[in-house]
Amino acid sequence: MSTPSTAPGSTAPDPIGPAGPTAPVLVEPTKVRAADGSVRQVSVPPAAPPVRRGSLAEIPFDNAREAPADAVLSRKRPDGGWQDVTAAEFADEVLAVAKGLVAEGLGAGDRIAIMARTTYEWTLLDFAAWAAGLVTVPIYPTSSAFQTRWILQDSGAVACAVETAEQSRLISQERKQLGGLAHLWQFDTGALGRLKTLGRDVTDDTVAARRATLGPETPATLIYTSGTTGRPKGCVLSHGNFFAEVDNAIELLHPVFRSVSKYPASTLLFLPLSHVFGRMVAIGCLRARVRLGHAPSIRTDDLLADLAGFRPSFLLAIPYVLEKVYNTGRATAEKMGRASSFDRAARIAQRYGEAVEAAEHGTGPGPGMGLRAARALYDPLVYRRIRAALGGHVRYAICGGSPLGHRLSAFFAGAGIEIFEGYGLTETTAAATVTPPLKPRLGTVGWPLPGTAVRIADDGEVLLGGGQVFQGYWDAGQGRAVPAQEGGWFPTGDLGALDEDGYLTITGRKKDIIITSGGKNVTPAPLEDWLRAHPLVGQCMVVGDNRPFVTALITLEPDGLAHWRQMKKKQHVPIRELVDDEELRTAPRRAVDEANRLVSRAESIREFAVLPVDFTEEGGHLTPSLKLKRDVIARDFAEEIESLYRR
């Protein structure tokens, strides 16, 4: 690993409270070049000064004092409508639940686990736990008994709140091995209400004293990485890590968080709060007093209904969601006999998005009159329908988790939804880089977030530094974090490159590099990302380590397959017969041919298999954050892989 020329740091003044410039801050990165002239390191100074005292626990109470009547959250009513929660109301609830936690005997620094879908109760308990001086430990609601037991044991959690009876039973069955777990509460049986009642005799001053013990260096949460192999590791994130992340993100993404459009800033969160990406945005929304709603179900019908009712101004999404919106739009057009019209509209949107990008970078004149007219023609026919599927008011989307790709980024930009693509890890409190406003570069993950530095090591690994980089991995034996940075830099395990202007492109995972028997190094991510964008492709895994050539396993996207069956009148053909249907295989074959244009002949996919099953988290083939468990897939589909090399 290369030695950094300078370690990242900050000399900003000492502030208290949220930052609040009235205009976006956009500072070009400072670059450090290698001996060959290539950009080796970039950094951007902080846009928001670091918080020197206090904690996340103060956010609800600061909001209640400064803007008590502002709607900071919305709760879904039984009739499907949405009920606003003011800053004063939320602070009162946080205080009441915090008192209950104190009354239950939980002490400062104790760990409390939360296992639930994305709900109002999740966020309420998160802030109440901080107000009581606790450390929260998220658990994915879909976690297995083994995963749940491991996290509860390793973190030393003394309490756990779950959403459902099924989750309660899962943990109850493990209680004999969880001697330190003294409390198990269930949201849907009124656990938070009982905590409020229990804490009535606890004084406000008692909770205030707990909050006063917290500072930026105090651990706020212990998030276990989902892990593609082995046991997950606990990442210790401090209150200061979150402040560094959200305050700089709020200032950089000024149009998103500061209501510069005609719609008040709001978002409907449907990604899991157990993941750092969703958690960071929830905290950022409360910090910026942006109205936040929760959507516990990501089933297409449920989510579309929630979006239509809530009507957010921006979304937090992963590429899969945006791919789904695009593919659903195209499938609908095909059913109406307008597939060719949709495809033309998609090409126009892509060209428009690319032209706007070129103009913003000074490398082109921008969209011409003809392109503007064509876009205006298709706006009511296609683009407005795409925006309507997201609630009608969405103008921005923050996308992360994996690369969205140039084609879809340009399409959504041309359709009127600006994409801010980011890159980060649990260890960096979510985003370390993000698309800068007014200066997008499609296909990249942007510049360093203000206050962050990015460096490329000699072997191509991405190194990160900044105030949002975690304290370290949890060591249960020592009861504290063990630092994981080297010389001020955190090695991500990802491979990437910086262009002349400081934009970062992620090319793959260091450990995922495939080396064929001919000695060719192949990065699977670009091929897999391209293939997944096809409407019929659900997941795919490129194979070829120690093999003579590259192959791929492809699964079918359920909604895309249902549409194809209907269009081809093959609704009743068993899936095991369909995967060998030459007519069906034509679509993924074309997608493979297009993907192969991205790489050299030695890196191209020579053969592929269409599997009769999908890769899912429930099947053990995906992590909760939808990353491939490559070793498990290779084991479970060993025969299918071998058959590709016998052809």
C-alpha cells in the first residue's frame, strides 16, 4: 500500500449547532499527482465546521426550541393518509421514551438493539436511546437466528426492540445463549407506549444529565457489516462521525435539503434503517428539518401507493429501485403497443442529459433547439409518467450501494430527475464521495464529500480519510473500538481511479478480481452492472477465476419475466423449460453482447447460463444490502458452472 503524501484533516473553526449557509458550497478538489502525472489524491475542505460538543441526542430538542411547529416527520394513518409530527411533538415523544429506558434500568453506554423494518418507531427509539445515553445496534429484520444471536452476543446488548411476534419468537428461542439480554420489547404490542408510562416518574433533568455526558467522540451506534463471507464485524460510529457526514452533505446538496424547488423538501425513506445509508439520511433530515416519512414495505404496489400519498421531493435509492422504475415504464409502454415510442423517448432523454452535463463542464453547447423540442414532446407522454410513479414531486434522487451506470443516470437527468450518485461504506458513515451539484459527471461517483480525502494506492485500492471515518471495529473482549486506519487512511477494499478533474470511478472489489488461467485480470462489476440494467435480468455473477475464459450465471427478474410471459403467451410454461427457450435466451444474449463491448476479447463473457431460480437474501445468495455472496453461489451452482466449460 502506498504511503499518503498528507493525512486528511481540518482547521475549521469551532461551531455549535447545525450549519446553515443560504447557498450551496462547491469547492473544487485539491489534487496531488503521482510521478507519472496521474491524479493520485484529491481532497475537499469542509463545508460545515466540525461539531466540538454535544451529540445527535440534541437534534430533536434543538428543533423543538428553534422551530416547534415545523413538521419534521409524517406518520402513516390507518386510512392510508399521512399525519404530520411537529418538532415539539417529536421531542416530547423522544423524552418520554428516554425516561422509560432510564426507568427500566439501562445505564449510560449500554447497547440496545433494534430489529424492525423502516418505521417511525425505529427513528423514535433511535433518538430516545441516544437521549438516555445508550448505543444503538441495528439488526436487519430479515436476519437469521444465527446472525441475530451473533450480533446480540458480540455487541453485549442488554435490550432489544423488535417489530413483530415472529422476530420476538426468534430471539426468545436464543435467550439461553444471551445471558446479558435483560429486556425484549415488541413494537406492535405497544412496547413504546409502556415505556412512556413507566418513565413518568423520571425527571426531565435526569435525561438532560444523560445527554450532557455525550460528546462527538462518544460511540452512537454499532453497525454490523452484512458481510459477503464470514461473520459480520461491528463498526463503531460516533456522534461526531454522523455530524461530519450529514452537515457536509446538507451543505453540498443544498437543492435537495433546502427546498429551493417549488415543493417543500421531504423524503419517503424505504431503504432499511439497519443500513448506514438509510440511517444517515434519516438523521440528516431531522438535522435539516426536512419532513421524513417511513415506508416499511418495498413491495412494488405498496411502495408506489406510499409514494403517491406522501409525494416526496427527493428519494434515497439504490440502483435496483431506479432500474425497476425504468423497466416498469418500458413494460407498460410495450403492453400499450408503444415500446418503440418509449425507446425513442429514452434515447432523447439520455442525449439531453448528456448535453446538459457537457454544458455544465464547458465541453459542449448544451441541448440544441431540436433536442429541446423533442424532449418537450415526450415529457407528457413518458417522462411525466416516470416522475408520477415516484409521487409526482420528485426532482432529486440520492443513489448509492452500487454504480447506477451512465445510461440510466443520463436517462433520469433527461427525464427531469437529477441523480446525485455517491460512494461510501458503513465504515465511512455512508457517503465519502458524491456527485457535486451543477457539475455531474455521469458514470462516476463524484468528488469527495467536503471534509473528505480520497487516495488511490499503488495497487488501485481506494483509501479514504475524513471526519466521518469510523472509530474502528468493535472488540467484544476489550469492550471498545479497535482503529482500522493506517496513517490516517482507511483501506476500503474497493478498486478505483481518479480522473483529471478529481472524479472517482469505482471499478470493482479488490477481492473479487478474477484471474483467468491465461493470466488476464478481469473486474466483474462493470459487466454485472450493465447486465442487471436489462429488464429481464434479475441478478448475474461473472465467473472465470482460474478458468480459460469468462462466463456468467444469470437469473430472471420476476416482474420482467411475468411481462415477457404475457407478451409471448407463455404464462403456463414451467420456468425450468423457459430457461432453455431460445426465444427467451435471445434477450440476455443481446445484453451479454452489449456488455462485452465494454471490455476486451479476453475479458468478454463467452458463455452464460440462465438459472430457473433467483439470487435472494432468503436463499442465502445475497447479503441484506443485496451484494452477491460469490462463494455461496459458486458452491450452490457448481454443476451449472462446470457445464459452461464443457460446451
